[in-house]
Amino acid sequence: MQFMEPLGVTDSSVEASWDYDNDDWRKDFVDAVKDLSPGAMRFGGLFSRHYKWREGVGPVAKRPSMRNYFWGGKETNRVGTHEFVDLCRRVGAEPFYCVNFASDGEKRFLSTPEGNRTGDAREAAEWVSYANDPDNKERKQNGAPEPLNLKVWQLGNETSYGGNRTFTLDQSIAATVDFAKVMRQRDPSLKLIGWGDRGAGNVLWAGELLKRAGDQIDMVAMHMMGQSPKREDTVLKGLLYQKDPERAWEELSEMADRLEVRLKEMEAVIASQSPNAGIAITEGHLSLTPHNANPILYEWLSAVYHAKSLNIYQRHGARVKIATAADFNGTRWTNVAVMLQTPRGVTYLMPVASVARLFRKVNGTDGVSVKTAPSGLDIAASRTAGKVYLHVANLEYRRSVEADFAVAGMRITGGRVHEIAPQDLRQDVSQDKPDVFRPREVALPNGPAPKWRFPAGSVSAVELDVQSV
């Protein structure tokens, strides 16, 4: 999943994506996102706590600007429901929204200089009707005769992170039931995501959420943010990593392991309450200093974290239905997937997006277990019909690792390797070299026991053609 949020003056992510000269999304932006090929895109985040969806529909000239209470400055509302859904359809992604969930309980939004910015369950339900009711007059008047068919919606965003400012667990569950019932009255086929991450006392909300509202939601949301180094002598601050890049590589690999600890904790809590509820990781990124702007994220050094984390999510795919590895797009923050040159020019994929693109495009539909693997390789596997796919991260900074391929009960008849393997792991991407991390594709050597040597620090997707024996 990719996560788009208007970031005001902090990073002109949404406004910079819009071509005001042609009154459309920037073509270079659309082309880059289509190449990235995200499965879903969410609009929302903290911004949802004061977002009024009706301000983003209807004639553009009549849409009011609004204050961005979290990220500073003003938003024009030039990008609203129709524009966001249009972008998603162009790039082949499923669009979904995080609703204004009674401002997650933040009382300051009840009375602001712009009035009451809190949204109740009825407002959310009216948004569902606007999007999905075939006979909705308001949508038709705004030039969309056919339903938008928005089926996935998130209720609450970081609700448990607010301390005394936001809902308590009990209040959040009550609001979840209220919103879900009213929204499903408008469209019973909705897939709803409830907030279930840690709250006060470091306790996951998911257990109580599913115990009391499990019949109302399909997935539990958690965020994999705050992924910061734990070593006191870390080199992942500012430019320190440049003096010891191998040490930075090791630290980033360690940090990825902590994701699995959190994921297993959430899985255990959910399993105790529900056999079917999924996990939706609707935000997640590396949090390095300077805040969201560390230059290491331009470099291939960061790929070890991104590849390991995506492999972790795939190995836990029985529960993880939505996973996010970075913020979506930006002009200044480096913790994004898509970087825009401003005010115009080239849009390019950051290393995290290059890994995500590779794993997304060369992937199966069903999980496969990896029985053995050479030391130094992190592997997730999947299959579709007559193909088996391996996502391989060589965690060795200096050493290549050779692997023999074998699939139980199958004969390998051929295959290809899609490989990103910079000779220098400090290779960076920029508008001057936007395709530096585009994978090369090589046929596997013929033979009854195919093998491949994965270069140091490489990330690869292996495609094996198989037949039953």
C-alpha cells in the first residue's frame, strides 16, 4: 500500500503532484506511480482528524481552502475524492480513505477558527453513499454518473497514540461500532479497518477491539513507524553513517528484525479473538534523524531494511493483508517512496520503492515455506500455477552468496533472476539518475540443478518455472 497525506508546508507532497498548468496530475508523477504498481492507496493520516470530505468535491472554484492543523499552512482542496480516485484508477491501485473518526477524540477540533472540524458517523456514512450509491444525486451533479465503488475504509488513525488528547480504548471501541453500523447501512459490502495498536501502558488495543467489535471490522490497523536505532553509539544520525557505511548496514538489518517481534505480538492477540481478522499496516517507515530527512534513504544502504521488512510482511501474509513500507510521495522528506522534483521535472522512485516495485511485480498469489537457505540470505517465497517466486535479500555487506534451487515435489525447468545489485552500496538515486536501481533481468543457467550467486548487498526476485514430478 501507498499512503498519501497532504503535508502542508512540511512537505508539499500533494500540491506538488498536481500540474496546475494542465489542471491534472503531473504526468511524470502518474508514470512513476504506475511503474511502482501499488496494490492500494490510502488518503488520510492525521490530516483525517480535521478533514471535511465535502470541501473536496464539487466545482473546483467553489472549494474552500483549509488550514492544515498538523503540518502547517493551507490546503487548496484541489485534490479531493474524485481526483484521488482517478489517480488510483490510472495506476491500478485500490483507493481507500481514513475517515474523520470524530477527530479520534481530539476535542480541539470541536471549535477552531474554521468552525467544528470533527466528523461524526453520519458524515462518514454520507461519504459512503456519495461514493457507492448508484443513485446518489450529489455525485451525479458533480459529474460522476457511475459509483466510485470505494470498499475499504479505515476507522481511526493512531487513536491510541494521543495520550489524554484522544479517545480512550472504551471510547474508541464505542465509536468503531457506531461508525461501522451506520456506514454499513449504506453499503453492507464494505471492508472496514479498526484501530488496534498500542495505547497507554504499552497494551495493544486489538484484543478488546475484536472482543467487543469483532463482528463490525475486517482488519486491525497498526503502524510500523518510530523505527529508530537503539544502539547508544549509533551511526544512523545525520551524516555519521558516511564514515562507517558497513556499520550502518548492520544497524539497519537489526532494526528490521524488530518489526517481526511487533508483528508476532499483534498476531497472537488477534488469534486469541478472531480466526479471520487481518492486519493492516497502513503506515510504516524508517524514522531517522534529522527528522524524516536523513540522506541515507537515497542510498542503497537503506535497502537491507526495506527488503527484510517486506519479506517479513510476506511471510506473515496469512494475517497481513495490507503493508506499507514508506510514506508515499514528497519533495523534501526522504522517508517516502516517490520523490518529486519541484516545481516540475522528474519524479523518481526511492530505494524503498525500487524494492517494493520488484517484489510486487515478480510475485505469486500463495505463500510457500522456505525450508533451508544459505547463511546470509533472507528469503520469502510464493507461487502461482507453474511458477515459484523467491524474494532474496543478500544481507552480507561484502560477500556474495551462492544458492542452489530445489522445490519439493517439483522439477525446475527454467527461470529468471531480476536483480538490483549496485557495485557500491552507497549508490544513490536522484533526478539526474532516476533509473539507477532498475533491476536487470538474467536467465538462469540451464541444468537439472540451477543455482545463482547473489552479489553482496543485492536484492533479487527469482522466477522459477516448475513442473510436478
